[in-house]
Amino acid sequence: MLQLFLALLAGALVGFVFGLIKLPIPAPSALSGILGILGIYLGYQFFLWLIPIVK
């Protein structure tokens, strides 16, 4: 839980700094960003599932 809070805090701080210096946020649009993260997670889970089968 602490890790989640620290990640949220770090993201909020970076977003604040980017807003302060008038830069666009370094993130894709909401839906494509969420789907990208989901794809990375599912790909990694598939990798973990496949490795014992291949060995």
C-alpha cells in the first residue's frame, strides 16, 4: 500500500512540476494509456505462464 501511495505522490509531483513550467504532461490520452499498461501487464503474465511450459 505504501508503494502505491508513493507512486501516486511521485506522479502528482511530476504533473505539478510540468504544469508549473507550462509543459504538456508526459502521458498518452487516458484510454490509450490504460490499455497500454494493461497490455504490458497481460504480456508479462503470459510470459510467466509460458516459460514453465516451454522448459
